[in-house]
Amino acid sequence: TFNIRATISGTYYGTITASQTVTLDTIPRATQPTVSASSVDMGTAVTIGTPRASSSYTHDLAYAFAGGSYVSIATGVGTSYSWTVPDLASQIPSATNGTVTIRCITKNGSTTVGTKYVLLTAKVPASVVPTISAVTLTEQTTGLAAQFGAFVQGKSTIKVAVSASGAKGSTIKGYSTTFEGSTYTAQTFTTPAVQGSGSLTMTTSVVDSRNRIAAKKTTVTVLPYTLPTISS
């Protein structure tokens, strides 16, 4: 409501005044929600602001991720709500982030005033990477394993098997193992005869469907060996 007052001065009637109180129409205003950060890691808390037009309004909050169905966050919210973004990584196995749509339904008692939305980018934390659980080495040259129980320089050929897995829904899409100057891109392969001796380093890496990488170094112990020679 607001008041109007008018005063008119004239020579015949003198001063005339009038006043009136005017009541405006009630125009419902749905609350436009806000978020304290536009992009956060999954598992991080954000504040959803609900700056309501009337103190009698409440809000029902829900979220949808990557085009999925809405899931309730809270009901009967006043002016704000602290919400921890859930772990949604398994729903985006080939991406490092996805869009969260937050829905805010404004209510006046049991009457719905309107619905509005705000977007939030939820990121898969950088700590979510694939895992190399094992690099298994097996002698492939017949008789050496039984006779020496170790790899032998110039004689041993080594079968390498890489065991790796993705994280939170991702899958392994690539392998790379470097040994004695050669690079192998299969999960399982066999090297030619080992040329070096002592403690040799084998470096293995994998990449998952999110293009995140894990690496592992394996020490390969090789006994020194040279062919016999005829000196005279």
C-alpha cells in the first residue's frame, strides 16, 4: 500500500486537500536461486541462496545431473541452504565434469508461486585416477626359470601382463610400457631377449576414459651373463 495526498489552492475556494490510500495488486514472484560458486569438486559444500520476495515464502530444492531425473535436496527452505554436492562421478565415466541443474520451487503455504533454476558445474576431483594394481613378469625362455630362478642377460624373454582398472566408472583405454628403450602398447606382451643386467627399470602407464593417467615403475633384476669363449 501507499498514500497519495493532493493540495490545490485557488482564489474562490481557497485551499482544498484530498488523500487516499492505494493498495497494489499482489504479484507473486518466484525466487531466483543462486549458488556461492559456479564450479566445485564433487563432495564440496555450496550455499544455495533463495532471496525470497516475501518472508512467508518457502522453497523446495532439488537437483538433476547430466540430464537425469530430479532428486530432492531439501524442502521448506527459507533464505539459504548449505548443500554438499554428491559423488556423481560414476554417471560421467568419460568426462571430468558435468552440469548440475538446481530447481527451486517457491511456495506460499501450499500454493506454488513459481519455479526457477540455477546451474552448477560439478567436477570429478583430480584425485580420481585409474589404478595399476600389478605388473606381472614371467620368464618365457624354456628352462631358465627352473634352472636359475631369475632372469638372465641375453637369454630371458619376459612376458609382461599389466593389471589396471578405472576409477568411479571409468575404463582403461590405453597402455604404454617402456623397457630397454622400446615402448609396448598392449596390455600383455613379450619382450625380446633382455640385453642389460642388474636392476633394470620398467615404466608402465595407463590412460582411462577420462584421459587421466596412472604410472608405475617396476624393477627387473637380471643376472649378468656372457657367452663362453675359446681363448686358445
